[in-house]
Amino acid sequence: MSVSDTAALCQEQANSTARSELDLLRQRNAELEAKLEIDRKKIDKLEAELEAEREEKRISASEEIDKVKKKNADLFENFDLKRKVANFRKEQELKNTTPDGQMPAQERYVGIWGMCKLIIAISKKD
């Protein structure tokens, strides 16, 4: 065997080894790409689930905000009505007082009787 034959044989073995390594690298690359694709699908699925959960929370929060706004409006209306009733009572007291600041006896009686009737009517509604 000559030196050139030995060199050719070494070159052929090196090429064969390189091809084997290249084939192994290609196989490993294909495995990694398949794993990467599986991981991407998992990520896409998790992102979709997360987005659905966020949407549910947005809807729930929106409904809760609407409830609080309605309750706030009801409370404001209740407060406003109480204020109007208080003002009305003050006006009635001012109209029903004599110049010396006292309510006439007959009107006091009617006023108390009227209040009793009102209280009874309200309690019957409840």
C-alpha cells in the first residue's frame, strides 16, 4: 500500500465518518424541530386558554361594575328622596307655625294624626 493509497483510505474513512456525523446531526436536528413544534402547539393552547380566562374575568368585572353602579345610583336616589322629605317637613313646619313660633293646637293634632296614618300605611306595605 502506497502513501497515496493510505491517504485516500484515510480520506475515505474521514468522509464516511463526516457523513455519519452529518446524518446524526440531521437526525438530531429533525428530533429537535419536532419537539419545538410540539412545544409551540402547547404554548398556543396555553395562550388561548389564558385569553379565554382573561375574557371571563373582564366580563365578570364588567358585570360587577354594573352592579356597583346600579347600587350607587339607588343609594343616591334614596339619599336624594330623604333630603327632599326633610326639606318638605321643614317647609310644612314653617307653614304651620304661628307668629310666636308655635304650631296651632288643632294643626298639631292633625299633624301628629297624619304622621301616625303615614307610619301605619308604610308599615303595612313592608
